[in-house]
Amino acid sequence: MDDHGPDPRRPPDPRHTLGAHGEDAAAQYLASIGYRVLGRNVRAGDVEADIVALTPDGSIAVTEVKARSGPWHPEDRVDAVKRDRMVRAAHALAATDAFRDRMFQFDVVAVSVRAGGTVEVAHWPHAFDSPE
């Protein structure tokens, strides 16, 4: 069966709603500290980057957003597999004319949605280095 988007007869999946809310909060936070969001859910090669942004110093931040509610820390979910995907996204972007000769960094933004709807955002610029 082909997937042509959400079925309007079914209620939205709470995980997708939370993820979209988290990406909105992350994009707003990054903009507030001088990043310019260039794209969200950017397809790069065979992977997708949650946010690609221009940092105040001119680097390109490939950013993973983790949003969760509950007692654990969302940033703990950025494992080796996720880091590898982020690096692959950066390599794919660096091969394009728009991003050639740019420095890249890997950021993580964790969004915690607390009871009552309050949102806490934590940002780790340069969260890890590329192995190459």
C-alpha cells in the first residue's frame, strides 16, 4: 500500500506531533542565538537531517533534534548510528555547490516537554567530531 501522508480519518500519532513540536522549538531556539535555519528535514544523500543551519561564524550545523516527554534525557538517544547518519548527511551536503568549502559541525538540540506543556531546550553545539 502506498503511503500518501497521514490518513485524515485517523488521529495524529502523538510521536509525530511531539517531534514536530520539538523541531519547532529547536528552530526557534537556534534562531534566537543567531543561527539561520536553512532547512528542516533536509534530504542529503540517503539520510535526512532534522535541521541544517548557518551558524553565526559561518559554519553549517547539521543538527539532530530529540524531543521527548517523560523523565529521561532526549540527548541520550543520539547514538553511534545516529551520529554516523549525521556525518553522512554532512558529506552529501558538502558535495553540493551550495555547501562546498564550508566548515561543518554537528549539533544536538534536546527538547523536553514537561507536564503542563512547558518546554525546556538544551543545545550542544559541536556535540561530536566527525571521525574523518
